[in-house]
Amino acid sequence: MKKIIAALICLSLLVGAVTVHAADADGAEPVRVNIMTTEGNIVLELWPDKAPKTVENFLRYVESGHYEGTIFHRVISNFMIQAGGFDEQLHPRRAAFAPVVNEADNGLKNHTYTIAMARTSEPHSATAEFFINVQDNAPLDFRSKTPQGWGYCVFGKVYAGKNVVERIRTMPVKAQGRPPFAHVPVRPVVIKRVMVLP
């Protein structure tokens, strides 16, 4: 009888621990990150409660220093501004980690000033590149778990520095060769440093 009671107590503690862990994950506090660029600072608020794997992946790249020296290489004034994959010479900055699972089915929308992961046509191919929506982009939202319907995972928003986003959005651009470089700012917008704020 004592063994049964002891087993039940252990089981209740285990269930309790799992419940607390799940509650912590659900109630994860937003994380703020400062992107220091040559045009000014953009502070992002990331939402680990909505996109835990995506936020974790982004922060790994932040901590590794991946973004330092990369540029906003794709700037489309009525769509989005994209960064994190190329340096000033348009040399690719290779991904250091495996692609992250697409969490675009988290209920978040690609609204103005949200941040989302860039990817290829394969839904689960996002690594380091990200973009900031500069208008509501409903076609990028999750619709279904199909190659055409997965959408692009939103995992945060611009908390401060919207004026910097607007400055980048309206910069003159030019084509520089192959498709990824059809909208490159004439004056490079370089990410000098990215840091997690306390």
C-alpha cells in the first residue's frame, strides 16, 4: 500500500512539473532585441509564446554574431524590407544552424511592422534571413499545411524605431544582378550589431 501511495505521489509531482513547465512556455515573456544599423536603431519585440522555435533560432543567430556586417539587401517600399543573408559585397552569409520548423500556423498575421522569417519555396527552410512587413501582407499568412499555403512565420514586431524602418523603406534602390538583388538600396544599410536587451 505504501508503495502505491509513494508511486501516486511521484506521479502527481511529475504531472505537476510538466504542467508548470507548460505554463512557463505559454506565459513566456517577450524578448526585446536592438538592431543597430547605419540608418539608426530598430528595437524588436519577439514573442516566444507564439513562435518558440523561431524565436530560439533567431536568438541563436543573434548570439553567434551572424547578423553583424549583413545588410538590408531587399527593400520593396510597398511590401517589406529583408536582411540577414548577405554582406555589403553581396556575398552570402552562410547559415550556421539547421532550418527551423515553420510556425506560421500560430495565428499571427503579416501585418505592418511585424517581423517574419524569410525562406525558399520549401515551407520549412528558414534559417537566418528575416523581413519586416511595411504594409499588411495577407498573402504571406498561413492558410493550410501545404507547400502553397504554409505562409511565412511572424514571430514579433517593431517595438521602437518605426521611423528607421520607414527611412529604409523609402530609400532609392537598384538592381544588382540575379533575382535576390533586384531591390538593393543604393546606399547600403548595414547591420552593425544586434543585441538582446535586458
